[in-house]
Amino acid sequence: MSFKFMLVREAGEPPFDQPAIVFSETTSPGLVPLWEAVGIYDLLYNSDGCMARDVSRDLAYGLDRIIHEPALARMLPPAQGGSMSEAVRFLENVVRGCTRHASARIQTS
């Protein structure tokens, strides 16, 4: 099972008269202990309906902590999968998506 973070553009004027997924990224649920340790779990898992711009700064801060605090790697239980490189890749993409599509709404599954 994986975690999916999506950004959805709201319906507007033609040609954008239908909601559309403008960004989607998935990752392993084995990264949850790391997300909790850097304080971004709620931003990822409990942000449905929020605007991307409302979480991008805090997600970027969490990414910065993961990059610059190697000791956080011990938060990843080896049996559940997930790695620091996967965490960095996922968060870099999510932060980029939230910055690029700041007015999109977050959807998770």
C-alpha cells in the first residue's frame, strides 16, 4: 500500500471547466515515523482540501531538516521500507508541486 499526495485544480472558465489533477506523487507508508519526527505528518496526511500554498513553506522546512539532519535516518524502521533518498525525492517533488500549483487543493489517499 502506498500513500498518494495530489493537487487538484478547481473547475474554472473554459478550457479549464473541469477539475483536474495537476500533480500526483506516491511514496511508501514506511516513511511515517520520519514525517512525524520532522513535524509534517499532518501536512501530508490530514490536509485534504487545503490550498497547496498553505502547506508549502512548512513542507520545505521539513525537507530541509531531513537533508541537513542525517541522524533522522534512524527514524525509518528497516522492516517497513522507505529510505532517506526516497523521503527526499518525495518531499522535493511535493514542495515543487505545491509551489508551482499554489492555488490547487490537496487530496490524499
